[in-house]
Amino acid sequence: MPTQLYLYHLIAFLASMTVVLWCTPVVKNIGLKSGRVDRPSERKIHQRPMVRLGGISIFGGTLTALLIVWWTGGFGLLPFDKEWEVWGVTLGGLAFFIIGLLDDLFNLSAFGRLLMQSGVASVAWGVGVRIDFLSIPFDGLVEIDPWLSLPITITWLVGMANAINWIDGLDGLAAGVSGIAAVVMLIVALFMEQSAAALIAAALAGGALGFLRYNFNPAEIFMGDGGSYFMGFTLAGVGVIGLVKTTVVTAVLLPYLILAVPLLDMSAVILSRLSNGKSPFIADKRHLHHRLLRAGLSQRLTVLLIYALTLWVGSLALAVSGIPSGYAYALAATMLLIYIGWQAWRNARISN
């Protein structure tokens, strides 16, 4: 990878973070003046009306960072097919952001959202954001036919977008989990010389972590469905073009490992709802963060524990990918998880 490309990754990260830090208060003020707020309810945790249009700043920061890299010649250092993949993920993220923003503003039906998301994912598949390999235990990689690749890719892209949306239930939770996952993907993609995917991951990481300045407990603004759908689709897209595209068995598995926390949470909630005879699309309080709150943890400790879980599975991905000192990072993340888990257990005992 050309040394100059590493500079572009840093530019993407810093530019995105700067734009988000600058424009989030502007978005908040516009939301307050227009009355676009999320009001408290029995299912929700917050106690006062909150602007839920923060996804505008996350999307704006990420897109601005990528455009800066493009205008300054960074995309010219990428192979032609990789440049197309970057635009495929970026434009797909734009479409998912618009779907989420429309839902924030007009409260779309679950079926309508799913139908539009599947259509966008199909177009992304058509421009090269597609899963071409599956990893079969004890049998290595298996190349899959296009007719099977399409539904698998749609399921991954749409499922991941909704997984991030579903964990967006506490201050800073979705932004922090997405930011950690994006940083891990950035490191892994750079190590595997997947510079196109790394550029998107760098921009998304800067935007997500910058947004935490205003979104961590006590939050001043929410990202809304626009932000969560955008981040979820973009993370899934980065995983496809940067890791699943390679023909290394461990690399194909990395996106699922890095994003294991929101994926497992969504899967557990769907199974729980179905087992109780309820629609998987009807919102309730079955998510991991709801269960931790009921156990007696505070909002902040709940979020920090899920951060630690996300960092831990991310560190396992670093170790599996063969990054130098990857096992040392995994050990450090394990110790951090044990410490925060112990704090959570102690606080739960005290509160009960």
C-alpha cells in the first residue's frame, strides 16, 4: 500500500470528526426549533423530549471526509474496481440514511422500510458490494453462485443496518459500538491492504466517535433511525468489500466476529419474540441493554459493559487476523472486560 494512502486515512478520520463536532449543535438547534423531537414513552429510557436528527451530522461528516479524499486525489491511488466499491457503499449508505430520516420524520411502516432497504441492498450488490464466498467449517471457502449471493448479501446488509438500529436504546450505545467496530475494521483492513474499505472505516469511525461528544450519557441529541441505518449499512458494506472479498478463511469470518454483539442481540430478541408468538418487528424491552438495566445497572455502566464486550470481540478479530501483538490486545481487552463485568456484578448486587 502506498505510504501516501495512510495519510489519506488519517485525513478521513479527522475531517469526519471535525465536521460532526461542528455541525451537531447546529442540527440540534434546528431540530428544537422545528419540533422534531423524540418524546418519552413507556418503552423508552429518556425522560425529556430529545432531538433525534443527529444522524444528519454523522452522515454529513462521513460523506464530507470521503469527498475531501476524492477531491485531493486519494481515490486515484485505488484500483479502479475498488473505487467503484467505495461509491457503492457510500451511495448505499446515503439511501439507507434517507430511509431512516424519512422514518424519523414520518414514521414509516416496518414493511415499507424493509422493502426499501432490500431494494437498496440489491442495487449495492449489483455494483459489486456482494458476498462471493462462504466459510464452511472443516471445508474452507466455498464460492457461491450469483443467485445465492444476492439474498445472502441482502440479508447481511439489511440485517446489520437493523441490528445497529435496534441497539440504539441508550445514550451513546449505538455510536460507541459502531465507532469501536469501525476502528477495528480500519486496523484489520489496513493490515490486509484493503485501502478502499479502510478509507470508509476511517471516515465512519471519526464521525461516530465525534458524535459521542454530544450523545454519551447524559445525551444532548439522538442519532435517530437515519444515523443508525447509515452506520449499520456502512459497517456491513466495509466488511463485504474489505474482508469478505478476500479468499482467506479467517478474513471472511472477521466481520461477523467484529459485529457479534449487535448481531447476537438482534438474533436473541427475534427468537425470543417468535417463541412468545409475537411479531419480530414489534418493539419491546428484550434487548441486552434492557436486561442489564433491569438487573440494577446504571445507564452508563450498562453502556460501558457493552462497549467492553464489543472491544473484546474486536480484539479477538485482531488476534485471528494475525496482526502483530494481536493476542496481547486480546488479553488486555479480556482483562478490561473482566474488570467492568466485576463492577457491573457488584453494582447489581448493591442495587438489589
